[in-house]
Amino acid sequence: MKQDIPLVTVIIPVKNGGGLLRECLAAVFSQQTDFPYEVLCVDSGSRDGSLDIIRSFPARLLCIEPADFGHGRTRNLAIQNSPTPFVALLTQDAVPDDTAWLRELIAPLRENEEVAGVFGRHKPHPGCIPSESFMLERHFARFGADTTLFRIRPGPEGWAHYEAHKGHYRFFSDNNAALRRSVWARIPYRDVEFMEDQLWGADILEAGYIKAYAPRAVVRHSHNYSPLTQARRAFDEARFHREYFDPPHLPGIRALMRDKLRQSVQDVRRAHFSQAVLTLGRDVGQGLGWFLGDRYELLPEGLVRRISQHHELKGDAGQRHGRSSLLEDVKQTCAQAMDEHGKLGTAFQLVRKTVAGYRQYKHQGISSTLLDIRRALRSTHAPERGWWEASHYRFIEPPRPSAPPPVAGRRQVDPEHLVINWVVPGFGRGGGGHMTIFRTIQWLERMGHRCRVYLVDSGNMARQPMRLQAQVHEWYTPIAAPVCHLEGEMEPADIVMATAWQTAYVVRASTCAPVKAYFIQDYEPAFFPMGAEWQLAEDTYRFGFYGLTAGTWLERRMREKYGMVTRSFPLAVDHAIYYPEPVREGGARRVFAYMRPHTTRRGFQIVALALKKVKERFPDVELHIAGAGVEPSDLPVPFVGHGVLDFAQLRRLFSSCDVGVCLSFTNYSLLPQEMAACGCPVVEVDVESTRAAYPEGAVVLAPPNVTSIADAVCRLLEDEPYRQRQIAAGFVYVRELSWDKAILHTAEALKAFALHATGREEGGAQPA
């Protein structure tokens, strides 16, 4: 091994390693590589001479107290003390099988920068009992004979496949593994009692990285457990599997025993008959351990401690997590029910839940039913966050001025290949503002720019980045950008982009990029009454960001009122999605209205009362509502509610309606263009922003009152030539609108901002 800067640190946690430790170290130091490496042993209180064994090799030694040991915690400490870009992980009883082990293990990391972790194959030690040997053979055969890469495919289908095969995807054994230290810095091991390696394997995949299997990186690692020890170990494996991953499938005891007996028969046929009893005992013990461990939440805590081998060796997980007893949970639930419902109400609730439990039992079986009941008894509700914990309050104080980074430390901005961090509020299905954001990201990626999405105030959303990206694909549009919750500082970029007033406070506090920009789709102070939130929203326009606005009205307002350096882009239409569909001739005339009761700028009450007037004048007209879940009692007239629709459903609905109503009292929105593209004439509110947005006659602009909106709809219903002229005018208007043209405006603006901020282009006022 050359005494150069090492490429890899081999980490070996040690406690009473015995003879296998010497064999392991000897094999590690005999590796033949084309790179230098070092070895770090972390001892947690050995008493058998392991320290002397370690000191007989040229390895670094780190000693910790036994009480400080943790499977994830100790490995994190060791990696923290490793200066190398790659880290290899072994255990004291895992012996590299040949001199190529380390080279083969590191190869996927060196060949592909997206590979975050690699695990290798295990083979049995000499003298291993046949059933253990057969188990290892079966297990690693599932991963193939050649190097295999595991990655969650982007999109809902990829996530669904991962969920259906999660056990196969996430397997990762740090008895024989390697990882990329830069990824570990972002995603360290969790500080858990068990299965820290498989949790890390899931974490990196769910963050969008690749995991690799290196079948030629082989270690000898096996255990000749007795049937009782095998059962106790299986109990712990299933217990922590249930706690950390909570799989939905709960196999019954008969199914488990049937599978284990079938496997025992196969193993006995391959081994000597004298091993039959031991093989059968181990397999049955493993099945019984899995059955009980999978249902550990239904067992008394005392019994869990008696069965658990992990408790005997490492302590009690239940006490560590503060889990309450079944009796305590029942008492607490009964007391809460009595306080809320009284005796009669509690009795009624008990009967209702008993009936529901019986129905669930008939459908799902006793184990799943009892597990759900046990969890329902627990008080698992996390305390709600205070309003002061929202991002715009946490970052309300402006950051202190800091010195600019030295010239050598600045990013070299390539305006043709920008890196953009988008800070986005949490989202649900059907948000027009989020649709514009994600569509813009998609088009910028096609043009060669690289994007990342960071979510703020999104605690109610999924935690896994790939799951979040799949939701963007499913609800909006496919993007390559990773999507994750903002925790700490963002990765370095050329531009960091605020997308709503709440996110602007986070962007102001960030130091991840030299350019701070603001994707402004609406005049957001107008969303609130004059007060704190109105003021906080308006203040963001004075942060000195570059402004990229939807439409010229906002561009002019940001520049003239707030002195912002601004560019604008037009809201457009995706003509591959929105076009007239053939509709059934005849039938009642139909009026569509976009209504969101919780969105003030949409003028819900005015639209509702206007529709009431329309219905009075045209009793046979059908009213169709979409945009949100609207209850029958929310409107003074009967209607057909469609809720939140996907693109194809919206196209069909727009195409089938004779008139559309879509008001926006602030800036104009996407829907009127999309409705016009489907041949549906649009009634909008006549305010300053809409007059600036639409060419004359493209849409029907009505004064902002109930009577005027109703009259505009009624005229379109009763004057067919006029309605046809409006349809034709709408087609003329949207014909020239396309997102590729709109995104060109955006891309040119971002390039200009990047060049202006880095002093490579003169002109315009420099933002403060």
C-alpha cells in the first residue's frame, strides 16, 4: 500500500473480535489495489486482546465508551474521522475472501458519480452449517451475477414499483459495503438500534441516488445460530422491520410455517441427513420469530424483553422510545371519551368501533385488525406547530451583511447552463401557480439548465424526495429536478428563486447563490386584508431581488412602485392538452364556473350570486363547477360539482360548455387562455390587471359586480352570433400563445440576471 493520500478508509467497528478480527485485518491489509487506502478500527470496550491485535497492524484506532456505541452513531463517528472520498464498511467477523475485494467494492463508486452506496456478496465461513450456507446463497442470488444498479424510476409508476418491492430495493449490509462520503454528509446513518444499514439504503434511494451490488466483492460472513438464537434474532429483525418500515403485509402463522417447512425439505435434500433436525429447528424458529416480532406491538412489554436477544445485548428499545402499556392506553382513551362524549356517548362509540373492527377482521384478518386497534389507542398526535414557526416568521429578521466570497471561491456562471434552486411552498393537487412553476422547470431543463426544488412549510407532505417528485409527475408535469424539504442551507447554485411571498424570506436568508430572483405570478399582498400578512407580503418586493413576472402589468408595478429590476413572461397554453373536443349535439346549455371558496381573489360570492341570476333567467341551464370541492349547501343554486380535475377532464369540460366564468381580481391566470383554446368563451372581471393582459375582445370583461357578471353570461347564452364571435376571438388570441415562446422569455431573463449580478453585463439598476 503506497503512502499517498488515501482514496478509501476501511472502517471496522470492534468489540471482543477474537480470532476472526486478526483474520479480517490480515485480509484487509493484503488487498491489491491501484489506489492507496487506510484502515480505521473503532473499539467500544474490548476485553479479549482485540486492542493488541489492532495495534499489530498499521491501522488507526479510535476508542469509545461502551455506552456510546450505536450501530448508526458509531459508524457516523468513524466516517466523520475519515478524510477520504470513499468509505468501506466491514464488521469484525466479516473476512474479505480475496485480494480483489476492496477494488471490486469501490469500482461502482469510481465509475458512476450517481452511485451513493455499494454492497457486496457474503459467503459462509468454513464449517458453516448447511442451512445457513443455503440461506446466504439464496439471498444473494436474487441480486444477480453481475454488477447491478438499483434506482427508483422517476414518476408514479417508478415509486409504485419501489413500494411493491421495497425489501429488495433497500437491502444494504454494512458487513460488506462502501459509500460515497459526500452523500453521507447529506444523508448520514440514522441513530437507531438495528437495521441502520437498510434504513440508509432506503434513504439514499428515496433521495434519488443509485445503490449498487458488487457480486465479486465477497466476504466470508455467517453464523451457526442454534434454533433458539435464530428465533430470537428473527424476532428482533421483524420487530425493528415493523417499527422502521411498517410493511402492510402481515403473513399468518400457517403461511409462515408452510413456507419454512417447504424450505427445510429443500435444504435437507441438499445437506446430510444428520443436519435435518437442526435445519428444521432453525427454519421453524425463524418463522415463529418473524411471526411474533411482526406483532410485537400486541405483546406485553415484559414478554418482548424476554424474547428479544437485542434487549439482552443492547438494552430495551421500548423503554427508550417511551412506549406506553396497553392498560395505560385503554385508561387514557376511556377517560378522553368520557370527557368528550359522556357515558352514553362513550358506549355508542364503543359499539360503533366494535362493529367496524369486526368488519375489518373479516376483510383483513385478526392480526391487522388488532394492530390497528392497538395503534389507535395510542396518543401519537404530534403537537401542532405555532404560527410563529412558519418560514416567513422564522426568517423575518434580515440577515447580517457578510463579506462577498473571494474571487477564487465564486462559482463560474455559465449562462447557457444555469443551476437554479427553486424555493416552493408545499403543494397539493390542482394548483395553477405550482403548475406554472413546474412547467417552467421542465422547459428550462430541456434547454440545458439544471434545477432543484426545495419545499418550505410542507410538514404535511411525504418526506421522501423521490415520492415528492412522483407527486409532481402525477399532479403536474414530469421534471428531472430533485424535490426535497428545505432543511438547512441549499446546495450551491447560480440563481436561487423565490416563488411566493413566504419563500422570499427563506431566499433572503440564503447564501447558496450569487443571484436572488423572484418568480412573481400575482400581486400577493392583495390576498389579505390590510394587516400583518399584507405588510409582510408587500415587504418582499423591497428585498432587492430580480423580478420575473407573469405578464406586463406585474412587471410595470414591480418596477414603478418598488424599483425592482424586472422582466416578464406571458402566460401561455399547452395546445397539446387544450383544444376543442367533439361534443354531443343538443341537450341543455351549460355554464362552467371556476370557483375556489378559500381563494379570495376568485370572487366566490360574486360568482355564486351571478350564477343565481343566470339560473333565474335561464332555468334549464346546467351549472358546472370545478376548482375545489364545493358542497351543495355552498351555493344558492343546484349545480354539478367536479372538484379538482386533471388536464384531460378539464379539456372535456371546457369543450362541452357554452360559457365559462373565471374571475381573478389580482393578476390574470392560466385558465381563461386554456378555456378559450377549447372553444369556450370566457367572462372575466374588468380590473386594471386584466385590461393590461388581454387584447381587446379576446375575453368578455365585465365590471366587478354581480349584475354585470350575470348580464355578460346571459348575453353569451342568448346571442349565438355574439357567442360565436367571442369563440373566434378567443382562438385568435390563444393561437400565438405557446409555452416554448414563454419560456424563452424566462430563460433570457435568467441569463440577463446572472450576467448582471456577476458584473458581466452593464445596464439597469443594480439591486440592493
